Amino acid sequence: MTNKIALLSTLLFFFQSIAFSIGVYNPGDELFVHAGSGLILRKTPDAKGGRILTLAHGDAVKVLKTDFKKKPHSVVEFKGFSIKGFWVKVSTAGGKEGYVFDGYLSKLRAPIAIVDDSDSGYSTVELYLLAQSEKKGEWIELSKGETRYERYKQLFKNGSEAEVDYGEGGSSQKITFQKGITLEEGYLIGKALWLKDMQVKSSFSKGMVTLTSEDELWQMEVSNRYGVVVLNLQHAD
């Protein structure tokens, strides 16, 4: 009976972790804020808890405690799609302690200042992944059609991949994230990386989030393919 209870507890924890916005984390882990308008550090683990301060997009926090009774919380991003999660106790770089909603946290650093790819020699997605991990080898050239100028893939030591395709009519860039990154994390990263400050049309269908700029020149799609999150970024000339 004890073994069955332990197994059920393990399964419950597993399904709980994949059902919400961020993967498994533990006390001592460093997490980063992915909230364009900031994330409130509160005195208690509740949406009505007293405000201590507002963490900025990109700020780092350290997980202090996860063993208190978790209270679920969610924020509607757009109709049909919400960021779901729990409250977690953290400390800030300035030594403040309190509770934040973990749906807007990630082990991956948030996109802050991405250098223009034409000046750096790297694509936007490569620059973002370079902030997380070292490269694994050099570019891998991929086959391309007559209307494509350049198409290649870059691997990274943390298990992520970048793929870039430039050509007539537009370009596309893709991130295949390492295991453990969730659909919601991919969504928040893609939105900040590709569609920052743009008015967008949003949809969520068959497990895929799609955001398109109002002029329809910019688009991002994020999906979970067999447990691996893929972010596609496209721009039409």
C-alpha cells in the first residue's frame, strides 16, 4: 500500500508539473522574470497579498521555499489561453523576500537587449540562446531551394537548437528548446523576442499559440511536439 501511495504521489506531482506554466524547480534555483509589465513580490502567497515591490522583466530571483501548501493561480493572456501556476517564496538580488506567481518565471533568461543580427553576424534566436548556453560546434548547413539565400542550424550545449532560413519573400527563425521548457515559457520568450510592443492578433488551437502583428508581417507560433517546445518566428518582406 505504501508503495502505491508513493507512486500515486509521484504521478500526481508529474502531471501537476506538466499542467502548469513552468517545469520543475527546487529551493536554491535561480529563476528569471518574464513579465513585460513587471511581477509583484507579495507579503503572502495570494493575489491580494500586500505589495513589497515590483520585479522588472529580466530580474533574477532565488527560490527559497516550495513545501508550503500550493495555491493555484492563473492569468488570462487572451481568450482561450491562460498562464497557470502557483505561488513560490523567493528572495531578490536586493535581499527582499516574498511570494511571486511562478507562471511568469523561467530557468531561461528573459530577452532584454538583443543586438540586431545584421551587425552581430548572428540571428535573433542565436543571440538569445547564446545568453543561455555555449554553442556546440559550428553551423550546420541545410539544403535550400533556389529562392533561399541561407539556411542553417546551430546546436547548443544545453540541448537547444536554432534554425535560420533567409530568402526571397521573408525569413524564418526557429528555436527547439531543451527538454523541460513549457509551452507557456516558449510563448513568453517568443512574444518578448519577436513581437515586443506590437499590437497582435492571438489564437490558441490544437495545442499551438499563434500571434500575428496587425500588419501581418510578423508572426510567431509555439507548440509542444512530443514533450519538446518549438518556437517559430517569421517575417514577411
